[in-house]
Amino acid sequence: MENYQKFLAEVLITQEQLKSRINELGTQISNDYKNSNGLVLICILRGGVLFLTDLMREITIPHAIEFMAVESYGAGSRESSGQVRISHDLNTDIHNMDVILVEDIIDSGHTLASVLELLSARKPKSLEVCTLLDKHERREIDVPVKYIGFTISNKFVFGYGLDLDDLYRNLPFVGVVDEEKYKNYKNN
Ligand code: IMP
Ligand code: MG
């Protein structure tokens, strides 16, 4: 038995569901940006990486990709403070570009709000957000999100890019953690 099975409460979104929804998002983005003169997808490291690489393969129009890493100040591993610092910045100028920020999950919305503020100061032509998962009931700050893969309830999830204490990003599905079992597993 693989060790994650010891604390997996349930598979929330299967590999097949991910594939089909990402295909729909790719089609929608390809259509919405068909007249764009410069589309760039910006991925926030590291959680969004798997989503980005699958999403871009479903987008049929030319586009560039960029990466950005941010650290939130004073945050525990499961909460964000809202204050972010860029630890890896973009390599290109996004001035006058159509930008889509690709995120793994929006929780309180603080991380996203700070990143959007940083990016909009660089005067892109347009700036939208595409998130795989949206924990809508946890939102503390209003952020405009144009593309949402799945709206999920307030449970801690892992897999498909999302980490559980830095591990398990490789799992091909999104799973829910059984916190009690995970605690026991960690203590043994
Ligand atoms: P926010 O600033 O509260 O919206 O936090 C968003 C970030 O918290 C995400 O980019 C993830 O890194 C992390 N996060 C929030 N919820 C989860 C979860 O259920 N599993 C894994 N990471 C999560
Ligand atoms: Mg993240």
C-alpha cells in the first residue's frame, strides 16, 4: 500500500475529471483570446505547475509561459498571512500583454490579491485569473476570478500539484486529507 493511502480520506477529483475540465478551460481560453496579440500564462510556483503544463497543452493559440515564486510572511503551512514577497520574479516584461495568472487553489484570497496588485502595477493589457480549485467559503478578500476549474468545500486537499507538508504533489488526483490519520502517521 502506498503511504498516502494511510491518510487519504477520499479522492475528491479524479484524473479523468481533471482532464476533461482542463480541456474545457483550454477551449474556453483559446476562444476568448483568439484575437490576442500576446498572451502569457503566469504560473505561481510551485502548486500550479501540474495544472499549467496540462492546461497549456489544451490551449490551441500561441502563448508564452512565465513563472513567479512568492513567499508569504509569517504564515503557517496551512494559512497565508496575505503579505507576500517575490522570491523569483518574471523574466519578461508584461507591459501590454494579455496575462492569465494560473493558480492551484484560492483559499483566503490574500496571496492572489497581493500578486494581482504587483502585476497590475506593470500595466499589462489585461489581467485575469485561472484557478484549478476555489475554496469559495474561505474567501476573506474579494478577488476577481474569471476561470475556475472546480469549486470545493473547506477541506485540506493534496495531490495534482498541491502539497501536504511539501510532499505528494505528484499524485494524479486531488485528494482530501484525513487530518487525524495524518497526525498518527506523522507521529509513528
Ligand atoms: P490564500 O492566500 O489563503 O488564498 O492561500 C493560497 C495558497 O495556500 C495556495 O496557493 C496553496 O499554496 C495554499 N493552500 C490553501 N489551501 C490548500 C489546500 O487545501 N491544500 C494545499 N495547499 C493549500
Ligand atoms: Mg500555491
